[in-house]
Amino acid sequence: MSKNRNVKTYNLPRASRSQASQQATLSQSPIKRISKKNTLQIMGNIVPKATSRLRLDVAVWKSALQMAENPDNQKMYPLHNLYKEAKIDARLTSQIQNRKLKATGSGFVIKNLKGDVDDELTATLSKNDFFNTIISHVWDTITDGHTLLEFDYPIDRYTCSLIPRQNVVPIAGLVLKDYTDDKGIKYRDAKEYGNWLIELARPGELGLLNKAVPHVIFKRFAQSCWSELCEIFGIPPRVMKTNTADTTALNRAEQMMKDMGAAAWFIIDDTENVEFANVTSTNGEVYENLIKLCNDEISLLISGVVLGQDSKFGSKSKESASIDVLDDVVNADKRMIEQYMQDKVMPAMYLIGFVPSADLVFAWDQVADIAELWTRTKEVLPYKNVDDDWIRDKFGIEVTGDRQPMTQQFSTPPSDFFF
């Protein structure tokens, strides 16, 4: 349905579109402006709202999760507000950025259907902020789940906006102007859907952050309790006994306690007695262990391994195996991005006039393992000739022809070889 709508909107029936794509050359500029515009302008109708910074709690998370999974009256804003709060966590932020940069930081190429790479177009898009922003948002579906992007051409450049996930109701296909409303724009019925407006991930996908939230909650609880422990036992409170019925003595005692430092203090009557409960002596190991557990769980969730953080039980073999696991995770992310770019993004880019042909393919640049390639090159050298230019380009080694074997160099010793 959306495909027919796109063809109708841009007056490009299948036959003429195929013919136009065959005539387009890959050396054309990637910016091909068309007369059609995004008339929907969803982002302009969104009501900005301040995020309420509430204390994270398991009950709040369960309530938000229940609202997000309700098929009859889905509400996404409580859960995504929790996501926004959870992203403040340093370990979670570090793990997400580490995994994301490994995937999106790789080079890509633009090919035609025959597999020929257009170097000029690839270089142009690699430096284009609009195109790279789309790739970043595609990866974010892994952590944040359902994603709705809106493209626009306001003046002289293309822009990409993420529709706030709090305002999107994926099951009903609605965008709410105010995320507390019940009625909104049915974006799947708009003519811009599939070209100026693209949807990534399935409506029920909540992302990895949903699984990370409880670990962030427990971690903050442990940090708060540990901080309170330091406050109480790091600087023990002071007690003064005096005649509280004597106003002069009471005021003097209060002033004395204020002048004696920053430790907590209290004043009791000289006839009263205060006893501190005897607790197991601890330096906070129980909180430290809980924080470590939560950190490890976050690392396992995002990276698949606990990589580089465990200095006590770490080893070179363990780290090498962990890097291999992380590489497998990153490769899976890149395949996911490649699929979304090919199935949804590149067709939309052609329809809005950003790329010159419908027969363009997005692919990650395959980077060779230099160490393995050098080993294989050395193994083949005794049997085959290797081109000097190829060695210079691949390994940066300046070569000047073949070296003569040692047996030929000293086949006839010089006259003064021994004397």
C-alpha cells in the first residue's frame, strides 16, 4: 500500500522509474532536489515537555513496562522517561558508546547492483551529516527499540529528526502532540510514510535498555546506601548531655556543637541515655559487591562480555576471547544496519531526491586483517611472485624489486675474503 502511495506521489510508475534508474550514472551528485516537500511536518506539532526526574524504583519500572505492553491503550512515555534517566549511568553509557562506535565508526561504500563501488558518491556521503545521522538512529533501535524518523528539506539541506519516542504509539500507529493525550496523527496513513517518514523496528520492540533499567535501579540503591554508611560511620555523630530545662545552658551547648565541626550532633538531657545499635562491622563490602554485580550484568547485556573492567581476575587470554565475542556482537549490529539501510533508508533516499538512482546498495567496507594477510603473504612468497605495488599499498613497505639469493651473492668469494 505504501509503495503504491509513494509511486503516485512522485509520479514514478514502475516502468519509468526503472528506466530512469538505468539512465542515472553513479558519478552524479548525491543531492538531487525534487519539487515535492514534506507537508506532514510532525516535529513542528510536537509539544515540548520537561522530563520529570523521579527516583528510580522497581515498582515504577514495572508499571511503565505494563503500560508499554498494553495492546488496548499503549503508553510509551513512562518507559522512555525511565530510559532517559537510566542513560545517566556511567557504566551503561560507556558500554553503549563502545559498542555503537565500533559499528557506526566503520567505513561504508555505495555500490550499484553489479557490485561496482562509486568512490565519489561514497566519499560524499561519508562526510554528509544527514546520512551519518540516519545510520546512528538505525543503531539506536538496538537499545531504544521502535524508531520513527522524519526527513525534511527546509531551505538548502536535508535534515533528519527523531520523533520523540514518548510521543509515538507504535501499536496504534499514532504520533501524539502531547504524550499524555489519547488522540494524534495516524502516520502510517500519511502519503509521506515510506519516503519522508520511515519506521524502524517492530512496534513491540522495547530495546536493551528495558533489561538494563533494573540493574541501574539496584546500583543506585547500593550507591546511596554506601554513601549514607560513609556519612554515618566516616564521621561519627557527637552527643552532648546538658540540662535542657536551662535555656542558657541549652543555647551554650548548641553553639558549642555548631563550632566543633561538620559531624552530625544532637543534645539530650543529662538524665537521658542514648545507645547506638550494634551492627556487623563493615566497610561497605556488601554494597560494593552489589554495585559490581550490577556493572557486570550491564556489561554482559550490552557487550556480551565483561571486557577490560575486571583487573583482579583478568588475563590476556580472557581479554582476547572477550574481544572475539564483542566482535561477533558488532558484526551482527552491522548486518542489522545494512539490512535497514537497504530495505527502508536507501529507497526513501531515492524518493526524496537525495540519491540519484534506485539501484544503489549500502554495504560496509570489508577491512582486511593486516596481520593475517602479512602471514599469508610470507607463506606464498617462496612459491609465487608478489607485485611490488600491491605490497607497498597493503603494508606500506617500500620495495625495489627482487633480492638476489644469498647463494648467488657469494658464489665467487673475493680475493681478500680471508685476509
